[in-house]
Amino acid sequence: MNYGELMVGGLKLMVFGMGMVYVFLVVMIGAMKVMEVVLRPFATLLDPPKPAAAPKKSGSSEEAKLAAIAAAAVARMLRK
């Protein structure tokens, strides 16, 4: 086998592999669309998602002190 035959064989294998990946992705997207249509009637059976809890704004002085300490430490490290 010479170099040219090896290159052609490699290119054929590459095109075949890329084609298989493309076909798989098309089939997967089609299957997902079918599942969407099939499962749509069952979507109402699930509980609606609960809203995320808002973070507490306690405003405590201890948290403010910790934030100031952290900001000072970062500023000092950036000056080095």
C-alpha cells in the first residue's frame, strides 16, 4: 500500500464516521420531537415549580464586618 491509498482510505473512513455521527444526531432530534408530542398531555400532572426563596437581607453588623475584611484582604493582595 502506498501513501496515496492510505490517504484515500483515511478520508473514506473520516467521511463515513462523520456521516454516522450526523445520522445519529438527526435520529436523536427526531426521537426527542416524538417524545415531546407523546408526553405533552402528561405535563400537567407534574407540580408547578416553586419560586426560589429570596435571599435574606439581615443587614447584621457582623456580615458587614466580614465583607469589609474580605474587601481589604483582596485589595491588599492586588497591591502586591
